Amino acid sequence: MVERERLLKILKEVQEGSLAPEEALTRLRHLPFEDLGYARVDHHRSLRKAYPEVIYCQGKEAQQVKGIASALLAQGVNLLATRANEEIYQLIKELNPAAVYHPIARLVVVQQKAPEPVSGLILVISAGTSDLPVAEEAALVAESWGNRVERLYDVGVAGIHRLLASMDLLQEARVIITVAGMEGALPSVVGGLVDKPVIAVPSSVGYGASFGGLAALLAMLNSCAMGIGVVNIDNGFGAGCLASIINRQVDQAWRSSVE
């Protein structure tokens, strides 16, 4: 973790006498958070959560996103900007040419260093092709944080044989993310087939009575299958984040058991 490494380096330099306490104080001033006036950028989030702050772009002015991105990138962390558009991508690319834009997921990713790899597989399943924006957001967030990700798309309950043909992937996965709109039945089916965490994401895909994903959300909350957790409508980021935390915790527990 970049912030942990930087903090330890500063403390060691003070201990060794190669860095004056006054200079160390100057360097530490912006470590907890940096006040930009319109945003307080949380530079200690990776110390608490293992992952740095992520920019939610929707509702922010493009120049505000650029300012937040500049503050984060200056700390050497990897950057995620969700709900981004082409304009925001171009501004972030000015700050770092390594920026990559994923238009389907509306996600900007800047990898300044290779993420720590996590061994377990996260499987992202979508009910239909229309669910891809949310599914891709979840998959790309998990991938950017070092997880191994597989995708299984357009396997909803209207043709359940498509899902059953990939039972090997369902069994291999450590965590499964399911994205579905309409009646939101896919997580219940998957949850009844596997013995691992299933993260259900209701999408806003559907006709009028789907109420913008509310019908799918309620169906998922009322699922009778065991081991299902539900995030908010269209919240692919939240699902990718939760799956990453579960996967990393299992990895850490496994490593501790063999040491």
C-alpha cells in the first residue's frame, strides 16, 4: 500500500536523523486529507481500507474531478473514476497519459503501479446484454484491484440452459457477482446452485413496472436462496469493491494459515 510505505519511510528517516522533524511535519500535513475547498481528498483511505479513494464523477464539474484526480495521483496511488465521460477522461489523461477509459462501464483507470495480485476468482454474471454497463463496472473495478475476473454474460433465466452450461465456472469462483434487471431472478438461481457468496446487483433495465430497477431490488432482497447480499440499483462499483474485499480477506487468511 503506497500510503503505508510513504509513512514508514518518513518515520524511518526521522529516526535515522536524515530528515528534520519540521520537514517531516510538512510532508505529513496532507497525508490524512487534503482540503481543495470543494473536496477533502482522503489520502489515508488506503491505510484504513486497503484501497485508495475513488472519484464518483457524476454531479461534479469536470475541473473538480481533475483537481481531485491530480491530488490523488500526486500520492502515487492507482486511480479509479466512476461514472466518467469522455471530457473527464481527457482531463485525467492530461494528468497521466496512462489513463484508460472504458466507455461501456463509464470508468477511467490509471495504474501507476501493479496492484497486489489476489488468487481467488471473482465471476461476474449478467442476465442480459443490456446489463453490461453495470457488470463491466463491477468487473473492471475488481480487476484494477488485482483480482482475477471472469465474465459470464447474457445467461438470464429466460434461457437458464445458458447458465447451467457454465457450472464449472460457478464452482471455481470464490465470489460471484450477479447483475440483473427485469424481475431480478438471476441471483436466486445462482444462489441455489453454489456454496459461496453471491453479490446481487439490481439494474435499472426493464419496462415500466420495473420502476427503474426497484422491482429487481425488491426481488433480490426477498430471495429465499442462502448467501446472497444485495447492493444498490446499478451499483457495479459497490459490488466490485465488496467482492474484492471478500477475496482479499480469504487470501490473507489462507496465507496466515500456511505461514
